[in-house]
Amino acid sequence: MSFSAPAEPSRRGDDAPRLSRAAVGAALALVGAALFKVATFVGLVQAGAPSGATGLRALSGFGADAALAALLLVVARLAPRFVAALGLVAGLVGAVDVVFALTFGGPLTLSQRAWGHAADPSLVARGPLVAGVVAVVVIVAAAVGLWRRPPRPRRVAVALVALGVLALVGRSVERAVDGGAARRQAGLDDSPVLALWPWPPLASANGATPSAPVSGVDGAPHGVDGVDDVDVARLLEPGPDQRADDALGEAVVDAAHRPRHVVLFVAESLAARFVDDTTMPRLTALQRERSLTFTDHVAPSPISIKALFALLCGLHPLPDDTLETHAIPGVACASLPETLTARGYDAALFHGGYFAFTDKLAFFGDRGFSVLMDGENNPRRATAWTNGWGIDDRAVVDEALQWLDGRGDPARPSLLVVVPLIPHYEYFLPPDAPRPFGTRSVVDRYKNALRFADDVYARLVDGYRARGLFDDTLFVFVGDHGEAFDEHPRNRLHGSFLYEENLRAPLVLTATALSPGASSARPSSHADVAPTILDLLGVAPAAGPTQGQSLVGAGYQPRITPLHTAVPTTRLGVRGPRWKLVYDAASGTDELFDLRADPGEQTNLAAVHPAVAARERARALRFAARQRAILMALPQKAAWLERAAVDNGLATAPVRVFNIERRCVPFSTSPDVERVVRFAGLQPPARLVGVGIDDASRFAKKGAVRATVEAGRVVIELAVDDRFERSSAVRDLPPAATVTVRLAAQPQAATGCVWLAP
């Protein structure tokens, strides 16, 4: 018997199935990219972008995806199954990024991953979530189908070449039409996979210019770290190009009619450019009464808690990603509520959102407010509309007016701060709220939310009219920051960039002490709001540092406003009446705009005026270094909760509750053992108590924690559980010097924390 070896297959015949399997990976990567491109196109057009230019952008963005798919084919001979798996991963990345494309106008980036884990599905619009799930199902189905019947590698290669050619044509047309191709980093910001690569993916996303060295410019070396001459008075001296644009002076103030009451209404995400007779008719009607409107007002940061810090303290916020509520909650600033309560004012703050988000109580809790109420401890919560962000703002206003009525002496002056919820993304509204602009686009939904915010503000103002207090009240309407709708590439919502659409907010003062229908083009920022209020009240500012100034005084001088955001990357800036510079710290690039000639910030002049760019960048770096040094060097009174814990032998620690880290008294519970947390000798007495389970217990579905709170003779029952909206609870207390919290878990052991506020 003889044996013969089987014939060796030809190399071509051996490679064909291997290459076909690899072609599956390339095809899946393209399918995922296509799903992402379609979502990007739909999202941008819904936000008001022109369909032609947006289509060119989507088409030109295929260049990077085609190159990635071609790379998978090139290495196919080495590990075809591995290449197919990589293609599947790339396709899934594109499918998941459908959610981000519809929400943010671009893919999830490497820098966004650091804070993206805090997102909760209940806070994301249902449409993008459903679209993302459908996209994932499409990718999985395509993977199964293509694996069973692999495409021919040659056909995939031809498709890649065709896509590459189309991308080049699209980019060429885009460049010829509006220069758009030069405003992005060769399409990398349009690729869902390459956006996760470990380099700054959006370094030149909006036409930023690499920074030139700044040594010797304005005496500031690169990376300014000298902060010896920390001097608040000198920090924001007017630059040589800063000058006033109008002659508004003290004549605007009628000293004989100084108001006794103040309403500070801090509207959420309210962009000044959207305020008109159609979106906010009641506010614009007030502007025609005895009001003063500042038409060039900006937030120093598009982050809400930093904006609130500036509004209440008259200081610019920390120029980094550190939250003031975590780093400096007890900073000794001459805050507006502390200044006024020292002069005999009643002060209260009502919030439509949740104090747990960004741990607002750490800052608000010891500022002189006699009442602090949010969406959790609002008594109307049981019957009002709520969602994952907060409560119906009409319930907030109604509770605020009830507080106004319930004060012991109606004639005593008052400060009421209202921080509503709407219009927060995704521009949700209570079911019974009118929607006069329809719901076809995201801009339409935003305008509906503006109309609702206008109605809420009118409800508050009308409440003061009905009580005969309108003529004796100063109403201050200000937006915490702006809102973006793709006026610049990838710029949606508010937190990621420092363009005018992110920062410009309305500032409208209404009082009988003001001239009818006045407006001013004086540059202003949030740090100026508290000093202006005190000036109109005739109240001397408290001792302490301030970086703001009265906008209605004869001593007004225009100042440069330092700008900052850190979501998702750090950007620093300075803004004056003419020049505005934004420096991207991650990529080391500059954007310089002449706001007088180019208010829409469409032309980056950093390469045209390198000396101006270098001077303004040096100023931005110096401001940032000095600002952090100033705020961290100011006296810090121990937070009220910290003092209470130390006095009672308790320890506080940072615990992540409600998707945000906060300092509180941690606990662990089990079904069989009751945990007791007791505070005694509280001065001032406690007025709020909060209990929450931490996010680890929530994610693990540990169940509920029940708390029995004893405050004097009052006993309050609280329950929190593993649902996002119910993972913490806050309740009012009668002023109590001793508070005992008894905790028990059901049905599993859980960890969390307890917090109090005066």
C-alpha cells in the first residue's frame, strides 16, 4: 500500500477565504461609520445646519474611515479573524456614537470618556437612545450576515477607493465653498474610531492656530507660574485696547426710589441671541418698562455651578475642572446673601434642579439663606411634574411666593434667588406646557422651553405685583450661560467651547429706580452682578475681595473677562470689547477673534496678528494662574457640615451620590443592624437633612435604605433606593440643634452618606 501527500493548494486559493473574512471587518467598520454619518447629518440638520454643507461634511469625513478600513484589509493576511473582530468593534463604536452624534453633533472623544461615565440614561433624550440601540442591532445583524456570506475583498477594495475619491471631492468642494475643510483636523473629528485615539482629537477642529512662543511678550513667560504678586485689584486691570462703548452713568439710578426687595432669577442655558418678542414676550415687555438691559453680557464659564459662584461672590471661578463646591465651599467671599442678611434681609434660594448635582449645598448651605429648597425637598413634589433633572419650575415659583408670604414681617427687606430647571437639555417640558414653535427640530424644542421659562418668570413677577411689592423690588434676570446649536463645528449644548454662543447671556434689571427702556453696551460679566445689585440698593459692599464692579456707577471701567471651560478639554480665554482669544491647553492652539468686525467668530486671526494672539494668550495664562492662587489663598471657613462632624467625632469623606462626588458622613448598613448618626450642638441649627446611597450600591441594585430622622420632637421618615431619581432624598427640618439619623437597609447591605445644611 502506498500513501501520497495531498496536493498543496495554490497560494491564491489559500488566501481567498482568509481575505474574505478580513473583508468582513472592513465592511463592518464602514457600516458603523455610515450609521454614525447619517446620525451626524440628521442631528446637525435638526439643529438648523444647512443640509448641503452638512452633507459635504459627512461625505468628506468618510476619508478617514475609508483609510481605516483599507488598513484592515492590508493586515488581513496576518490575522484575518482578528481583523474581522477589530472591524466589528469599529462598527459597534460607530453604532454607539449614534447617540453622541444626535446629541452633541460628533463622536465620543478620548477626553470625554473621563466624565461620560457619570451620564445616566434617564437624563438623555429618548430619541438618540432608541436610535443608538437600533444602530447596534443593525451592526450585529450585519456581522452575522457578512460572516455567513463574506464579501469579496476586491469589491470591498473598490468601494474603499470610491469612498476615498468621493471624500476628496467633498473636501475640495467644501474648501472652495466655505473653507470648512480647513476648520477641522483632516476629518478626524468626524471618525468615531479615530476620535478615541490617544491624541487631542479636536486640536484644530475649529481652525485653531498652533500657539507661538510667548517669552518676552507682556512680561509673561510660557506656562506662567509666577504668582508672587497676587493682587485682586490688579488682576483684571483694563488692557490697552479696552474702552467704554457708552456713557451710561449714575443718572440711571433714582436714589429716592431704591428698592427694598431683590429677586435674582438665574435662568438655565438661556442664550441672549434667542430672547425676542416671540420666544420671551413677557421679559421683552418688562425691558420696555423701567428696565436696564446689558447687551454685551457674558458668563466667565459655560458651567452652571461656576456661573452661580461668580454671580453670588462677585469673583471669577476657578480656571480648571475643579468645582468650587468641592475645593473652596467655605471661601470667604463677600457673597450677596451674606452681605444682605447682615443688613437685616431675609434670604432664600429655590432651585428647580437637585442640590445633589455638583453638591450645591456645600456652597449654598452656609451663606445666610434661611430657606434652601430644591426639586427633592419641594413639598409640591408629590403632585408636580418631575424628571431626572428636577421639578416643574411653576412649583418652584409657587413655593417661593409662599415663603414670601410666610415671613414674620412683610416689610422686612428680602432677597429671593430662584434657579429654575428649564430650559435644560433636552429641552423637556411638563405635558401641559404650551409648545407654540412645534417639535420638528431641537431648536424648536429649545424655543418652546424659552417660552416656558418666560411664563415662569412672569408668574414670579406677577406674584410680586399681586402683593403690592413690584414697585419696591429690584428684579434681576440673568442667564447662567448660553447655548450652542452648531454655530461652530461640534459646538452643541454649552460646556465644551468658549464661543459667544456658549457665553452670551441676557442681563435685564427691572426696578422703579431705573430709567424706562434703557440699554447699555457696556461689557459685563457675572462677577459684576452682585456689586450692581448692592449699588442699586444703596448697600455698601461687605469687606472682602471682589473682581466685579457696579455697572451703573460713574466709576465703571471696561475690564477684560477671563474665560474657562474644562468639558471635555481645558480651554482658557480672555474677552474684551474688541479682542477675544481662546487657548486650547490640550493642543496648544489659539483662536483670536475681532469681535467688532466679526461678532460671529468665523475668522481666526491668530496667524494674521501673532503678536496680539501672543499678548492675549499670555494674559489668559497669567489670569488663570493668579486666579487659582487668589481663590485658594483666601481664608476658608470650615464648611458647616465639616464643623458639625468634627464636633461630634464623625468623619466626612467624598462619596459619589447621584452621579456626583460630595463630602458627607459615610455609612454602611445591613438588614440586621441599625446605624445611628447623631449630631448635637449645631450652631446655627440644622434646617435640611439629606440621605443618599452611593452610586456603587445603586448600580449593584442593593435596594432601599430607610432613615428615621429625629429633630427635636419632630420625626421624619426618608427612603432612598437604587433608582437614579430616588437615590437621594432631602427634607426640611424645624431649626434643630440636635439631629439623630437612624439607618436600616432593605433587603441588602448598602453604603451611602448623610448630610446636613443650616
